[in-house]
Amino acid sequence: MKKSGVRSQDCLGNSYVSVMKDGSPEEFDKLLRYWNGVEPDVNFKDDGRIYGFITSDGGNEIHPLYVGDVYYIMTDNGTTFENLTH
């Protein structure tokens, strides 16, 4: 759920990968640059709004995780599998 109260749901499929800034800083930086269209050798400053990413479909789908929003990974029957809220 976003700060504004808007809820959205995405189907991640059979598997997903979570990459968090504090757990995998190098992988996070690669995804952040890719998400923002910044080449690896270009100077880039992280504005701190994103604290992680969820990738699915073999990395073809990228979902940023924003500070202040709430994120849960749910099972197909609606139970919480993982809470990714920062």
C-alpha cells in the first residue's frame, strides 16, 4: 500500500528475487542504475526514495520498493509469505 492509501497487486509468478540496499549494495546499485537508465560508468547519486527491488520473470520484471510504502509477498491462497516493508 502506498502512502496515499492506494493499493496495488502484482502477480510475481512462481519465483521472485528481492534485492535490498542494505543487504546487497552492489546488486542494488546495478538495479537502481538500470531502473533510472544510467550507465554503470556515469556518476549517479541515489536520492534514497527506493530501498529495494523485487524482480520476477527471470529478471524481466522489476518492481521498486519505495520508502514509506508497505509491501507483502502473498501466497496463492492469500497468506503472507514475506513482509518487505522497510
